[in-house]
Amino acid sequence: MELEELKTNWLVLNERLAKNEILNKRIIKEMITKRTRSAYNRLFGYNVLGLVLVSATAIGIFLLGLINFTPLSIVVVGETGLILSIIWVIIRIIIINRFQFDSKETVYELLVRVLKFKLLQKKEFIISLIFGGIILGIIVFSCYSDLPIYIPIYIRVIIFLSVAIFTFVLSYVSYLCEKRNVEAIGKGLDELKELEEEMEK
């Protein structure tokens, strides 16, 4: 009789442990999902903010051009670069929007999307530096004669160098912030994938 009771108690204990293990895994999954979703929301928010800032800059340069405060060459080259940037940021937002947790895709499919975006991000940073350098170079050579003649050469050099340095620093800081969030999303999806595999066993 004691042996039967011992077996029964053992089975009950095993069942409780199994239930606790499942509950713990569910709690862990919720925590990882919440952390990963926060990183996703930050990434999405940064891109929306970037779209607003670039659009505002484009409108500002256009308005300055209308009142003849900014040389026409700067307006034309600047607006071209900014419009291309706006188009690209919209494309990025569409891409980022595709790896949402509320979608019907599996964790593995979302992870593949994030890894592809990481590769795109690295290429994009290099291309944006080259593209930005070309735009700044065009502005320097095309609008040099448009600037007021009374502005000394060293002031012109300081202005363009300041713009170039500011643009590079801003691009690099944005790249690091975005990279950190993308890595956090990738890490979270990796953990969720491992957890799902454990729960299926």
C-alpha cells in the first residue's frame, strides 16, 4: 500500500513539475517577446522620426529657395538628395513593418527577415556615406560661385566641412542605434526559436 501511495505521489509531483516547467517557459517567452517587441518599436519609431526630419528639411530648403535665401544650385541638388532619401526611408519602413510579431509568419521566417535586413543595413551605411559625399561634393562645386562674394574662402571651407562632419556623425550615430535594436530583435528571435524547440520536445 505504501509503495502504491509513493508511486501516486511521485506521479502527482512529476505532473506538477511538468506544469510548472511549462508555465515558466511561457513566462520566459512572454518576457523575451516583450523585450524584442520593444526593440522593434524603437527601430520603427527611429525610421518614422527620420522620415519626418528629412521631409521637414526638404520643405525648409524648398521654402528658403522660394524666398531666394538659398542659392538655386543648393536647392536643386539638396532637394534631389532629400527626395531620394525620403523614398528610401519609406522603403525601409515597409521592410521593417514586415517583421512584426503579430504576423502569421513563424519565428524562423521573422529571423530570416531580420538577418537579411542586417546585411542590407551594412551595405546601406557604406552606400549612404558615398552618396552623401557625392552630394556634398556637387554642392561645393556647383554653388561655390553662388555664395555671396564677401564671404571669405576659409569661412566657406569651414561651413562645408562642418556640414560634412555633422552629416557623418549623425549618420554614424543613427547607424549604431539602429544596429543595436536590430541585434536585439535578432537575439530575441533566436531565443524564442530555441524556446519553441524545447517546448515541442
